[in-house]
Amino acid sequence: MVVIKSVSAKDILDSRKEKTIEITIKTNAGKFKSSSPSGKSTGKYEKKVYKKSLEEDIEVINKFGDYFAQEIIDEFNDLNRIEDILEGNVGANTLFAFESAVLKAVAKEKKKQVWELINPRAKKMPRLAGNCIGGGKHSQTNGKKPDFQEFLLIPNKKTVKENYESNKSSKEKVQYLLKDKDEKFSGKKNDENAWMTSLNDKDVLDVLDSLKIPMGVDVASSGFCKRKKYFYENPMLKRDSDEQFGYIANLIKNYQLIYIEDPFEEEDFESHAKLLKKFPDSMIVGDDLIVTNSQRLKKAIEMKAVNAIIVKPNQCGSLLEVKRVCELAKANEIKLIFSHRSGETSETILADLAFGFQADFLKCGIEGDARELKIKRLIEIEKNLK
């Protein structure tokens, strides 16, 4: 059993050099710390990252230290004791960092890995989905860029390590392909370490199609949808919902896309359902549509809107809610894709959560220290299973 003796919080810088929260707890099992990532492209139904501000959440945690002194945590579900105290007092980032630190302490005390606290019989390794070329909100540029936010490579080799190496070498090849096709390409990367280009969505897909690797897109369409119209900038045009459906459907057919995330805005369950009915063998993925929220997932299930969902633990903060979302998805044969955020830290618990909850995919970029640490943690888990 873990007894929490003291708690402290401070701010640190994420991979975008923006402030996020880090929490340290002292327990009978030792000292443990954890931090939370921060998203840039956020769904409007996500929980607030901090109740009012990062500074106020830090103040609350530092003041609340004594409240946890009597709390004894022995298993994953005991996180409800943390939530009973913190609910309504802090935001999602703070709750996630706190609960992550607690899980590390429980794992250490029990001489287990964090993933074993979730499912000690876990065996299936998540497949990697890596953001190779970026656009949308993740790519800050004065010139043209793709309207879609991410263009993903999703290799399907035997091991996590092989998929990691495949994505790294493919991304290197893509650099030279972009040089040939995009005269403005300068080798710059965006905040997820994906290549930035002035090419439009179709031209990017042409480049990646030449690799002959399964691929997908994160359209992140809420980012350019206003009043039920999709405003594209490269080239400049607007599409209504029906035109957006036709455009996405053509891309799926022409490029054999296996993964399409947020093809319609975050209120439009109907269009997602229509697309899934037309392409049942592709993954129609909800991120902004679901925001790791069990109630929104229930609505998506009722409407048959998606067959895969993004799980970002800091969207809800509560790892107990993450568990509810994962169990509900599995019960309805909906694939799980655990995902990083654009502002990442050196925290690696995402890999343990993805494996423990037996996710189908881990979407974690391809390179960059904060992202590779998570992939390397997954490789370490895989190695230790053998």
C-alpha cells in the first residue's frame, strides 16, 4: 500500500517551450514525479486544462498537500480517492499529472510496471502511427501549407521496434521527395517534428503514396469549419458538408487510406456515420468528436459514427474516465488509439497506459526527444515480455 506523505507542484517547459505542470509526490515507496502535455489543436468539449490558470492549480496542489496525508492507495481504482479531493479544484492537466505520479508509486511499491496495474495479462502491442508531414494548426508558416493537420505513416511490421525504424527511415526519404516536389521546402519541422511543406493535401498524399506504406490523415476539420462550411486555404475554396463528404470519400478511395481522423467538425455525428457506412473497412476516427469522454462516446456508438477513437488522457484528466472510455470502446468493437499532444514532455506513462489498456495504436510522432522517449518505452515493454 502507498501512503502519500507530501505533494508539490511547479511549472516546467514542454516541447513547444510553453509552460505545463509537473507534480512530485513523496510516499513510503519513494519520490515520484509526473508531468502533463498540452494540446494546441483542442476540441471544444475537452475539460479545461487548469481550473483558472496554471499558477492557481499549482497553488492549490501545494496547499492541498496535507489533504492527501491520510490517503492510502493500493490499486488503480483507488484513484477515486484522489479525484474525490481534487474534483472541481483543479483542471485536467493537473489531475492527469497527479494520478500518473500516484500510479508510478503504486507500481514501485508492488514491484510491478505501471501497465500491470491496469492489465497484468496484456500481450498485444499497439501499432505505431507516426505524423510524417504536418499542416493545419501544428504548422506555423507565413506561406501556404496543407489544410489537413497530420499525414500519418502506419507501418505494420512484426514489432514496435521495426515499425519505429520503418517510420524513421521513411521520414528521411520523404525529406528528399519533398525537395523534388516543393520548391519552397526548406527542411523545417513543425511542433510535432513533422515536415512542413507548401504542398496541398493531395500533393502530400501523392508523395507519401509512393512509399507503399499504409497511411492516414488527421483532417482536424473543426479547425477550418465555420457555420457548417469548410474553408480551405490551399487552394482557396469552401465546401459544404456534402462536398466535404465527397472530397474525403475520393481521398479514401484514391489513396487507400486506412485511417481518417476528424473528417467532419466536432458536432457532426451524422456525416461521420455516413462515411463509416460507406467505408466500413477504413478507420473513421473520432478525436474532437469524442474528446476522451464516455458520454460523447455513447452518443457516437448509438449513431454508429466511428469505429476508432483517439484517447488523450489529459483531455479528461481522470484516468478512471480513461478506463471507462476504453472499456466502452472495447465492448463495442471500437479501436483505441492512444495519442500524444503537440506540446509534449519527457513523461513516458502514455506508453504504459496504451499497452495496459491494450490499445490498437499509439500515435506518437516519429522523432523528437519527447516523442521518441514514449516509443522507446513501448519498445522496452515489448522486449521485457519476451
